[in-house]
Amino acid sequence: MLQDCWDNLRQKVIHHLNLLAGYETQPVLRGEVVVYRTFGRSNPAKSTAISLYSITRADENTGFGKLSREASLRNGKKTKHDGVETTTYDVVFYLEADFGTPGAIAVKNRGRREFLLKSVTLEVSENRSVHFDCNSWVYPIIKTNVDRLFFANTSYLPSQTPAALQSLRQEELANLRGNGRGERKEWERIYDYDRYNDLGDPDKGLHHERPILGGTRSYPYPRRCRTGRPLSNQADENAWMSDEEFGREMLAGLNPAVIRCLERFPPVGRGGKVSSITASHIEKNLEGLSADQAVELRRIFILDHHDYIMQYLRRINEQGVCVYASRTLLFLRHDQTLKPLAIELSLPGDGKGAEINRVFLPASQGGERALWQLAKTHVAVNDSGHHQLISHWLHTHAAVEPFIIATRRQLSAMHPIYKLLDPHFKDTMHINSLARSVLLNAGGILEMTMFPGKFALEMSSAIYRNWRFREQALPLDLLKRGIALEDPGEPSGVRLRFEDYPYAIDGLDVWVAIKTWVTNYCAYFYPDDRSVASDVEIQSWWHEVRTIGHGDKRNDEDGCWLPLDSVANLSQTLTTLIWIASALHASLNFGQFAYAGYPPNRPTRCRKFIPHEGTPEFAEYLRDPDKYFLEMVPDRFTTTLGLALIEVLSGHTADEVYLGQRASSEWTDDSHVLHMFQQFGDDLRKVEKRIEERNGNRGLKNRWGPAQVPYTLLYPDTSNLGAEKGVTGRGIPNSVSI
Ligand code: FE2
């Protein structure tokens, strides 16, 4: 009632003001506005204004039809028909004498919520009305910034449009087309085109990846309406073959602990043999530095698969594959990304120790570009073999097994170190046994799919010669590869030369968490160094590891082992072992499907060499480089077999127990130990937060490369109690269990 009184009073005041302003002789145009639906307590009568555009008289300044003053809605009457409630409002316009006939209306919603406007009907004379059939949501002006325009229900061809409406007609169309930019909001009415690039969602896992439809010969498709939302992570389907991704995967990929800082240029191999890569090959890409200056500044890196493959290469290729030994040089740019500089591919030459070297340089166009892509593919073949046989199998699965045997044989189940280590041995013996029977065995899957063939395990044996347990500690590994400097002020004892090295920076966080837990645990049970030296079980255990389990490394001239004569050395040794069994293995194992699940990115062997100019093969290659590439990488059978393997290996089981978890909460009755273990879990959760923060920092380019896969392989996943299983691409299980 009070509202009605107020509305009447307001209308009277407006009427009198119009009289005072001299509008008394001007036409009054009445109409009704029908609103279908409103939200909650929103009331269009309080917040909506309508203006009219003349169809017969143009505004000289704007070119649009002359615009009336605003009129508000009043006297809302609700009706209900077939369950649908509508409200009909009156509206009155006081027009200038020569306003003419309205042809469009502008509706301004000053409220907070949208409403569904059904129609506006204006009585322009006794026998004639103009109808605006709207049937459209009118959103608040604070969101849209422009009035909502509706034309009367009269149709005109463009050329027949009344002059006063032509500009409005064109502007409305331009608004509807948009400018191809920005993200669409629900209140916008922009109709733009896009490809089907938003069907996949690799963030949710590999099973959510889908190809982009439309715009390619492979996947023709009708276009969809563009939303402008961030694209599916596959927006660039060729990202895997870019130089950026090639370099990034050496820091955040499947085999991230091979790259090292080049200490002198040019590289020198076994027996003093100098690489064929010269300064003139690389200096144009060194941001103005000479090769020597770049080395001095520690900005040239090398992915070196040369020496150890060369020893076997003649025999490997005699099995019918076409493989090179490779060296790849890369430059650390100011944005901490790695730019490939040159690839050297080598084959055995005539005569003992002779080599035939070819150097390939980055190229972005034509035949040179295609050759460069072939060279990168041959490097990927080397790296995928090294990953599976050396980094993954030898350095984690095989290296841990002797520790398990020695633990079972020499430490009582009531020994505190037995209790510390036991969860880190879960399922390892079983999976290793299985691997030996179907993967690593003669004629097994690895020999069938990986380039070294029957020389696979033999080659890994040659590399074991240089394996040192002590250097498997992440800080030492980084020092050795020239990636970090000693820094006693850092919790890990080292400082990275560049921080956007996802494997290293996440790994150091995890390393410090493990080290803190193990150090506290050891200090709790061993009051001093003497108590370590006099622990007969732990000394027998260590003796057996070094002289039997890893007995081929028993001659310790090269510093393979730490003497187990202090609490500090015991802590460092156990931390290294737990690091290998948990984080190192996780970083090498659970990304296999993500990075190698697309075979062209990481083929496992090659069937063709790179052709030489002037040869029939080169002509064949020039005719169809894509065909040549497909004939170079493994055949369908080998590829399918390899894919099936890595999909199985990449999956977490439902009974996985992650770092910071135990299968039973009653694994010890010692409340202080349980408290320390709780702290370990808290530390790992802090690590998870830091990893999330880094992944949210788009300035760290190596975490999200052009393929838009974030680095999560060292994300501990402490809250995963097994419910999230399968290929998750993250999570650090306690043990080498797959
Ligand atoms: Fe594994």
C-alpha cells in the first residue's frame, strides 16, 4: 500500500515537472511491458528504464535515430498462465513534438539481477501500436555496460532500412560479431567461431585427452561458437615437436637427471675424441656471447648419450635398427628455458675408434627444419632407452633390491632401522622378479621395443661401473652435474644455479623433508656416533650391502659408499636409500604415459637413418617428409607393445602407500616416533603447497611447457589414501612397487 502511494506521488511529480518544462504540448506515448521472470526479490519497476529510438528522425550528432528521454516501469500486475507468472507494467513516454515513430528501444537494467523481458508494446495512436517482441534476458548495466537494444517487429532488407535505423542496425551486428578476443560471459551475446578445441581436459588425466576437431585435414569438423575460455591443454597439437618442449623435457620430463652443465667447449668424449660441433655452429644463438664466454657463465648444457652408446653401436645396429649416439648442446636463456643449439649424431667409422659425425642445427623452415626434427627424434630414441634401462631400471629397481635382501637377512624386525625402511621395500622384490621374467628376459618386451635390443642389460651393466650410491643423493647429483653450488646456508646444503628446474627444485624440497625425518629418527635411537659403530646388526647389514648385494662395487676407491661410522653418515645413507625408492623412482616412473604415451614424442627405436643429400633416400624424404618420419619410427606392433607396457607401469594401485603414510597407524608403539612421523607428513604437505604455488607461477616456463602439462611428478600426494588410482601423473609411493 505504501509503495502504491509513493508510485502515484512520484508520477504526479513527474507529470508536473513535465508541464513546467514545457512538454505539455508534446505527445504522450503509453505502452505496456511484459516481464516473464525475475530473480528473487528483484523488481524491474524500481531499476529499469526504457528509451525509444525514432525511426523517422535521426540525431545529427550520433547518426542514430533520435533518442527519447528515459521512462520507468510502473503499476506491475502479475498474472499466471499455465504455471508461468508474468508481470505487466505500464510505461509512459513524454516525447518531443517531432519525435516521430519509435523503431527501436533501449532497455537499461540498473538492478543487480537479470530479468526475462517478453515484450514491449507502444500505443502510437488510437488504432496503431508498435510491438517489440523481445523474449530475451536483460542483464544489469553494471555487467554489460551498454543498454539492451530491441528493434520493432517490422522487417527490412538492409537497403530498405529507414535511414534513422541504419547505423543502429550496423552497430548492433558489429557488437554481435565481437572482435574475436576475450572470454565470453553469460550476459554477452557475441557469436564467434572456434574449433572443437575444448573437448579434452588433460588436467583431469590422460584419459581426458581428445584431439582438436576442425581446421586440419586429419579432423575436419563444423566450427562451434567461440567462448574464449582457456583452451583445452591441447590448443597446440604440434607442441611436442617444438624446440621449447624438446629442451623443457630435459628439466621436467621423464628423464630429468641426465642434463649437465658443459665444463669446456667443444665436448670431449672417451679417449679424448673431440666433438665435431664448432663455435661457429652455435655462436649465433648465444645472445651475443662467444662459446667460451657462455661456458664460463655456465649457460651451455649437454644431453650426452654419446660414449656409452658408441661402445655398443655397431653391434646394436647389426640387429637391424638404425640408431646413432647423440650429443645435444643447449643454451640457458635469460628466461631459464633451454634452447637447443646443435645435435651431433655419431656412427662408428672404419677403423678402431673411428667415428662418422653429423651436426644438425635448429631450423624453422623447409627441408632443413624437417632434418632438424629427424635429428631430435634420434636424440629422443637415445633418451628413451637411457630412461627405461638406466635411470628407471638400473638406478632404482635394481639398485634397491640388494638393500632389501640385506635388511631381511641382517636386521631384526624389531630393529628401528628395519621399521624405518620396511615400507620402502613394499612389492619391490615381486615387481623386479616379474620384470626379469617378462620384460628384461632374452626376447622379452624390453628387447623387443627398445633400441639396444639384446644388448640392453649388457649396456646397463657398463653404466653400473660408474654408479656411485653416494652420488644418488640429490644434492650431490646436482653438484656433480654442475647444476648446483654448495651452500651450507640452504637446508639441502646446495643452491641451484637456476631455479626453474622443476625436477631439481621440487626434488630438493622432498629430499629435505626425508632428510629431516630420517635425521630425527636416527638421532632418537643413536645417542652418539659410537652407538652406530657398535651396532652389530647395522654394521653387518652395511657390510653385506657393499660386499655382496652391491659386491661388484666393493672396491671403494671411487667413493661409492659412506663409512657407516657416525649418526650423520647413517642418516645420509638412509635418506639416500629412501629417496631412491620413493621420490627418484616416482619421478621416473609415473610420467611415462604422459610423456611417452604419444609415440612420436619418444620413439624407442628407429628403422631409418637420416638421409644424406644427393642420395635416393634424400629424394624420397623430400617428396614426403611425414611419410619418411613414419617409416623411421617403430612399426605399429612395436609401438602398441611399448604403449601397453608404459600404461601399466604408469598406474598407481589402489593399495599404494604414499610417502608420509604407513599401512598401519600402529606400526610402532613409540609415541615420540609417531609424533616425528606426523611432522614428516606436515613437512610433505608444505612441499605440496610449494609445488602448487610454483605450478601457479606462469613465470616459471619450464613447469608448463607448450604442451601445457604441469610438473607434478614429485608432488607427494599425502592425502591420497588409494582412492585415486591409475594413471594420475603424480604421487610419491613409499616404494618401487611398479
Ligand atoms: Fe618402476
